[in-house]
Amino acid sequence: MSLSKKLVSNTIYNFIGKAFGIVINIVITPYIIKKIGIEAFGVWAIIFVFGGYLGLFDFGTKWAYIKYIAEYNKKGDNLSLNKIINTGLFFYFIVFISLFFILYLVKNEIPALFKITDELRKDFNFIFIIALISFVLNNIFSVFIYVPIGLQRMDLSNKINIISGFLNLLGTFIFLSIGLKLKGLVINNLIINVVQVIIFLIVSYGLIEHLKLRFSYVNKTELKKIFGFGVKNQLASMHEVASFQTDKFFIGNYLSMTFVSFYEVGTKLLTQIRYLISLILSAIVPAVSELKAENDMIRILKLYTIINKYIVTIIIPLFLLMNLYAKDIINIWVGSQFQSTVNVFYILSFGYFFNCLCGTSYVMSIGLGRPDINMKFGIIGTVLNLILSFTLIRLFGFSGLLIGTSFTLTITGIYLISMFHKLIEVNWYRFWRGIIIKPIFAALVSLVLVILLDKIILFNVKKFDMLLLLLGKSIIFIGLYTISLFLFKYYNFNDIRLIKNLLNKEKVPFFHIAKLQK
């Protein structure tokens, strides 16, 4: 299979798998809140902050494994594949088992860090330990999750994710329906992780014919290679945790679990947009690694252009539409008691937009073997976000923290894009002007027409009718937006031909994609 066809196929499978995950996440959230309460939902969100911190101790090696698995597979080097997988498994085992025992020893001190009610505090140790076991297990065996990604078999990884998502949905309903609340959620999460680990292990053996788990394959040279590559990415990962997890830590410490819940719900939809963009980007690292191995910079630049074109096409209408109808969306989704979370969405959406925009630069820097770019991005983002979040929450409360985070995401997004353009020697202003102006104009024209339509239609409708009305207006907006893009000649005959070929599962030569740059 050609690289272009693999890339397109993987992106489609990622879309299917992750879209399924997004739907489940959105559907299940109101049910969880209803069954466990707002305060407990805040605790549930805080638990995953520790999961995010724990993930930092892979020292950024995730992308190193994906990159080198792709490269070794391209070269047919089965020995190196065995070495890197066994080295990763051994390294993760030592690190995360050590962390488990350290956190276990201080588990009684953790509830004091947050403003948790006495009722929730009673079960906190049990919940924390089960969640910790789940996180540790997932991290130790994550090297097997990277195998199908590195081998560009996203069809398999996404099928597993769909199965896991369905089991998670089923388990959540079962455990909450019998009244186990937070205990049920963490037990369910542990079961899902165990099942997922087993499946990925079986798949890895199926994909790599000569895969063997032996201590003799643990290799110091491979460890130095992945560690040296990973540490630079680690600082970028720290920025991600600082921006998307640490805020909840500050809120739980200075305000309350109710505000943590408001923050979690307010960012949930934004996170799903970011997650949606990741489905396009997750196939990029192994593809760029292959092109880098062939020293094919021309196709790398063409790939950078078309991927950003697709991302811009998606995120501009999504952010505009969701900001316009944020109040209605929140009310339909989780109820009027969460209307204060609309401000969370408004303030953070600007920062999340730029974070999505810089995603291609981030993953391509990894594929090109330049994690130092992401390292600088991570250092600036981590330091800036921690300083602003800590300072502004003390001075201005909840809103101050949101403004600090949004500002950090915006500044760091612009910085990363400019740094990557220096690497590829392409003027970033001219590039993005050509990529972004037409979609913005098309979206604004469509938005004005939908707002005019909105003034004509009745406002006082029931919740179910409101949902249908919102869906109807969204469909009209997307239709107008799509038509506008073609009227403004943002997409051309080659784009239509490419889509048609995809739908017919025909071979898609890379030069078809290249023409989209013109």
C-alpha cells in the first residue's frame, strides 16, 4: 500500500474510532453527573489529574516508540523492533511500579490538598488506589498500544478503541445503576484497561511475526535513543498537563469541587474538538518518519499544507457554531444548573483554537526528528501557564484562571507555528493567510445567514424541540459553509476527485494531494 493511501486510510479509521469515542463521552457525561452528583463529578475529574501527572513519567517516549517502530519496520529490522519494544516494556515497568508504591505511601495526605466533603473523603482512598492501579497498568503496557500506530495499522487500534468504548459505556451504566457511584466508575475503568491491554498484546504479536518478550532484548543503546528523543518531547507534554489538567488542581485547592465540575463540563466540548483534530494528526508521525527516512522534504511540505487545510476547514465552523449556541448546547446536554459553564467555554475556546491550529507543527516536528522545537514550546507553555493560573486565580478567582490558560494556549500556539516554519523555511504569514482567510469568510457569511434565520424561528420551545432546532440550524450552517468554500474556490476539482477516490477505495496517488497546494 502506498504511503498516501495508508495515511488517508488511517485518518478515516481514526475518524470512525475517535468519533465513536466522542459520542460516548458526550452521551455518558450527563448520566454520570445525574447518578453521582456535581461534587463527586469534580472528584472524578481530579482523579484524572493524577493520571495526567503519572503519564509524564514516560519521559515523553511515546512519540519516540511510534517513530522508531515505524522506521525499523520500514527497514525490515525485526531485531531492533524487538529491542525497542522489550526495552520500553522494562523501562515502563520499573518507573511506574516505583511510582505506584510512592503514591500508595502518601495516599492519606492527598485528600487534604482539595476541598472535599466528608462524605466523599471516606471513599477517597479506595477510589484513588483502584484508579492508580488502572493508570499504572495502562502506562506499563502502553508500548503495545504504540505498535499498531507505528506500523500504521490504525484500523486495528481504532477497532479496539471502539470495543473498549462500548464496554466502558455498558460498564458505566451497570455499575452506576446498582448504586456504586465513584467506586463503580473506577472499578469499571480498571476492567476496561485490563481488557484493552490483553487485546493490544494479542494484536502486537499478530502484527510482528518475530515478536518475543525477553529480558535479553532490553538494550541500553535503545534506551538512550528513546530517552534522548523523549526528554525533549517530555517538556512539551508538561505543557499539555499544565494547560489541561493542572487548572483542575488549582480550582480544587482554592475553590471547590463544584467549580471543578463546572470547569470539566465547560472544557468537555472543547476537548472533544481537540480530540477530533488529533484523529487527523495521529497518523502523521509514522508517515513523516517514513518520508524523513527517504529524505523526501517535498512531500513532507505538501503533506503539511493539505493537513492544515483540512484542520482549518473543520475547526473554524465548529468553534464559531459552538460559541453561537453554547448556552443552548449546555442546557440540552447537562441542564440549566450548568449554565455558568458557558463562560468557561467562551473564554477558553480562543486558546483551544490556536492549540488545535499548531497541532500539525507539533507532530511533524516529532516525525522530522526535531523534538527540540516542541521542548521550547513546552517550557514556555508550562512556566507561563503555572505562573498565570496561580496568580490570576488568587487575584480574580475562577475567571482569572480561565483567562490565564486561554492566553497561554494562544501565545504558545503562535510560537510553535512560527518555530516550525523556520525549520521548513516557509514564510508563516503568507502560508496561513492563504490557508485561513477563505474558510473564515465562508464561515462568517454562513453564520450571518443562520442568525437571520434564527430571528425568524420561535425561541420558546421544549428541550427536545430545541435539540431538533439546533441540529437543523447546524446542518443548514454546515451546508452553507461547504457551498461557500467551493464558491470561493477554496476546494477545486482535484479535491472532489480525491474524495471520490476515497469513497470508492481507489488508490490515491500523492500528486493528487500535492495539487491541493496550488
